[in-house]
Amino acid sequence: MTFQYALRFESGERRGEVVPLTIANAQGGVFTIGRQPGNSLQVTDASVSGRHAELEIGSDGLSIRDLDSTNGTEVGGRRVRQTSLDMHDELVLGKVQFTVVDAASPSDGLALELELDSPADVAGLSQTQIQPRDDSFEITAEDIARSRRTSKLAPIGILALAALAGGAWFWSRSAGDDSGGSSLAADVAAVNEPAGNLLSAGYSFEKTAGWTAIEGDGDRFDLVGSAAATGRRGARAELFGGEYAQLVSDPVSAIGSHRLSASVLVDGDAKARIGVQLIGRSHGDEGGTDGDGAPTRPVALWSDWIEGGEEFATLELPFTAPPGTGSVAVVLWAQSTAEPAAEDDDSAEYALVDIDDVALVPDGSSEALLSEASWRVHSIARSTGESGQHRALSVASLDDPMIHWIGLRRSGPDGKAREAADYSVTTEGASLVLKAGATGSFEFRLAEPMVRAGIASISGATDGGAPGDDGGTARVATYASHGTLFEASGATAVLLGSDAKLVSVSLPSARAVTGKPQGGGMVVRFDVSKGESVHLQFDFSEERTRAQRMARQAREAISNGASGDAVRIYGELLRECPFDQALIDQAGTALDQITAVGRQELKGLATEVERARFFGLGDLYREKLARVRALQARYESTAVAPACEALASDIEAELQKLGSGVAEDEGKRLEAVASALREHGSEGLAARVEQYMTKTKAEGSKGSDNSGGDR
């Protein structure tokens, strides 16, 4: 006996429905079941995976294979990977129950009741679909669901769709008889592709080539007829809460200014955007590596988000592929805005995002915002709103990328960085002024050559900490160089690169700057408030001339023994003109040498202070204090200065003790000191101590203030 296999739903809204297993080429054919469009049987329950299982009819009968689903497949109460099926077997996919029945006698003696009292019931009837499909007038559960979401007259809409489909079928049959079988679908919603579109292979999705669906967190884009804005097909993502989907084009060559556009329709709690990836010449299609073999990341530029609407709307992204770009890839992104549903929530609703008519068209020259000597600054993402507003810049030197991306990320209520925001760009001579259009963080994504040239900051922070006893050369500095991972507090400027490849970024005020490695480059980030300006300087000819003059003056000061003047001049050079790497290195070496001499002087003073502590003489303490303060002034802006301050504080504390009641028996103590000195043959020192005792007693008898501060 030969059976005509079918599946009967035993649970959910579709309970009692029977679906014949109409498998093409039954010998070796497969019938897929899953939540995504494109399966032979689409089951929209959240517990069912996008492609959950497949059924196969072979010479031995019917079998089922689980396609690595999340919630598994059970047959007869036992979880299986692959097994044969017999008539009346019970199987469960996720939480949806089925029974294998004979299509010729689906009820097996049971009454089949299928009530269509509401649009929700109708939406549960899914057609057998093989995607992409070309039958533009096929009515599917997706069409019914869209009608239900966009109109309260769903039953009337269903009848209208049915009437339209029937009329179209009749008309196409008639046209076929009269014109050799031409199809109506080819004449409806004509595709008018713009001239020069670089995505001709994938525009309007009439061809399956040119795009790759990226597996996201939940769903992916599929090509379906009911998602078309024009032509026969469009790209659709069906998203439950927390899911997203991506569709990426094949890379195409695109140098200079372009405009990306697409028709987008969002139905439900979701949003969509379009973007491009700028792929460097050495990256390859998958990102590749830089010159040192480190993994790299293509720069991504994005349009604004678009959310719900009744009709298709146009999204646009004007951008420029800067020098160094090898190719670009278009990215379509759909994302649910609903909260993820619980696993056992069978009532979760999904949103639909349809995208069609994607065009990438050149729109003019790629004129640089700034051309200064070897530098070129391009706006790689222009705002579609007010003129002069930009979303991202790139910086190149002799056509070599140095800064892949300069962008402003808006701050969210939780303090985390959000989507890119616009900022204005104006030119002032050899400088650019970037004015933040929102409160957030400026980010500079540096290319590997820029990182290799060096990163530094100008601030009041220390680059070596407090001086130690190991003879190190740590010093307080206004100039500090950094590696690829750093945090500089109180920075007023950041120096990217060096010498001919140097860019100075002046901050609105002192603030924290962080750096983190990324691939072969790094990302430098600092916060700004709305309306604050950041200055980018590219020419330093005047500053370098001044730095050379200052370095000459400092060398002369050292040769004349005026080390204090040399310290001051070199400190000014590092603070105000750190734009010549050779002079920076010279200043650092000289300051280290001067600091070493200062440490020796300070060590000698500390020994003398210990001797003064033995005698406890106020005048001696004050003499040492004056010398320590003078040394501190000479070595200002070096690590010697804080050490001098610490020693001066100790001396002042000793003077305070002498002026308090702690030294009531000072006279007896001094007599004992004089006696000890005579016993050791130090008559001169003993006489001086006695002379001091006589003086202080005379002053005390006159009623003067007998304080340690006057001794």
C-alpha cells in the first residue's frame, strides 16, 4: 500500500490543520520546516528554529532529520537527530506537536474543525514556500499578516487580495494565449534602475546574485515577492524581540563621492538603516591584515535609522571613499526594538522589515576639505541635513591612510556611547575646527602608520610618578608619550604621529583621553559637550622655528652653568612647541641629566638637615630651609621639585616644634650638648653653643617672646 504522507497540527492556533508533504522529486527530495520564510512549511511559533528540521521521502519511506535546532526534535517522546517515521507517529518540533497522517484520509475518523473567526486565525495558515519565489500574485500568510497590521478591515482586504489574485491569474492566462505566454508579473511595478548604479547585479533583488545574508541574532534577510517596492522581489527580515538581520553586497570598486539609497518599509516594532564598509586595498573582502599581519577592521558608515510607516520610504547616505580604499560593500541592517520574549511565550509578535531598490551611484568629485602640504582631509560621510554638517572624516598623507575615521558618538542616558552624531567642520588656515553637534565622545580611529609614528599628550600629569631612591629619572612633565593602551588625565592636547606625519588635536579644556589598540591601529577617545570645538592642526613650520631657537638658548644656559634657566626653557619647549621629535628627544635627555645633578644637591642638603636636627637650632633650620627653597625654584618642572617640597615640609615641622612647649628643658639639653663637645675636644663648637644659650637667656629676661621661631 502506498501512502500520501501529510502532517496534522495537534497544538496551537493551527490545531487540526493538515499539510500534505508535497515534496518535489519524491525520491531524494526534502521538505523543510522552520520559522523563517523560505521553508516548505513555515511555523511562526517562537520555539521553532529558523530552519528546524527536514523530511525526506525515499524508497524506504519517510524520515526526519533535525537541522541543529535550538529546542530539538522529538519522535514518540524521544529526542532524535535523525530517524524514520511511520504512519500515526507523533513528533514535536520545539513546542509544536504533529502527527503523521495519510493525506487521502487526514482525519483518521476524527472531525476536522477549522474556524476562521479572526485575522489572527487566518494568519496562522502558512503556504508552502520555496524562496526566492517569482509568483508575484501568490497570496501567503505574510501577505495576510501585513494586511492585518496595516488595516482594521482585514477580512475585506483578504477578499480583495483573493479577487485580485484570481483576476490576475485569469488575465495572465488570456495574455498568454494572445502573446505567446507573457507574464503579468513582468509588467507590474516596473524597475527603473538609476544610471550608473554600481549594484546592478543586485538592484531590486530581481537577481539572486550580488548579496549574502549574514546570520544574525535570530533571523536573516530572505527574498520574497511581498517585500518588493518595485519588480517581483524584495529583501525581508522577520524579527522577534531582540533579533537583528544583515544583508551584505559583494564588494565593488567605488573611489570618490557616492550616494547610497534604498526603499525601506518597517512594519511593527523594528528599525532599519543602510551603510557601507570601506575596505582598504590590503584588507581583502574579509578585512584581511595590515602590513605586520595584524587583523584589521573595515570602516563602517551608516545612515540614520528609519522606523515604522505605511509606505516605502527612501533612506540615503552620501559618502566619499577616501584614498586608500580598495572597494566598498553595502550593508542592510534590520533590528527589532521590542524586548526579547520568554521561551515559553507563544503569543510573541514579530515585525517585518522590507528593503528594495538599493542603489550606489557616483555623485560628483571627491574634493578634499583640507589640502595642506602632503595632508588631505575628506568628509567620508556627509549629513543629509544642514550644509556643513558631517558624520565622519578621514585623513591621508600622500594618499596613505593615517586616520581612518573621525566621528562623534552621542552619549545615551546610561552614559554609554550611542549612534554617530553630526558635527560641523570649518577651515582656519592649516587647521580644521570640529564643533560637536551633541554631547558625546570624539573618536579617532588611527591607521597603523600613524600609530607607529607615535602618540603623545600635553598635560600637567606625571609620566614617571614621585621620585624614588633608586636614582631613576622620573620627572613631572607636561609632555608624555604613550603606547597603544593609555589613559591621560588633564590633557589639553593630543599629538598623533610625529615630524612630517604629525597632527595636533587641541581639546576645549583639560580632560581625560584614552587609547586602546584595535587591529593594527588604535582608537583615541575623549568626551566633549554639545557646542564645544576641537582644533586639528597640520602645519607647524612657525612652531618648529621657535622650538629650534629655544633649544639653542637652553644649550647656552647649560654651558654657562645656568641649569635652572635651561630647565625652564626646555620645559616651555615641551609644553608649547613639542612638534620636532629630534628637539623633544634632546630636551628629554638634557632634563634627565640636569635632574640627576639636582638630586645630588638635594641629597647633600638632606644630610645637613639631619645635623641641624641633632642641635635643634632654629637659625640653622631656617638656613637649610632657604637653600631647599632655592633648589626647588631652580629645578621647577622636574622630579627634584616635589622632593624639595617634601624636605621643606619636614624642616617647617621641626621649626614648629621648637616654638611650642615641647622644648621646655631646652636649656638643660643645650648644657649637656656643650659638655659633651668639650669631652670630645670640640672647644670651638662648645663655645658657640654656650654663646647661643647666653643670648637666648638675655632675650628671655627682657620679656621677649621666647619662641623657637626667633632662635
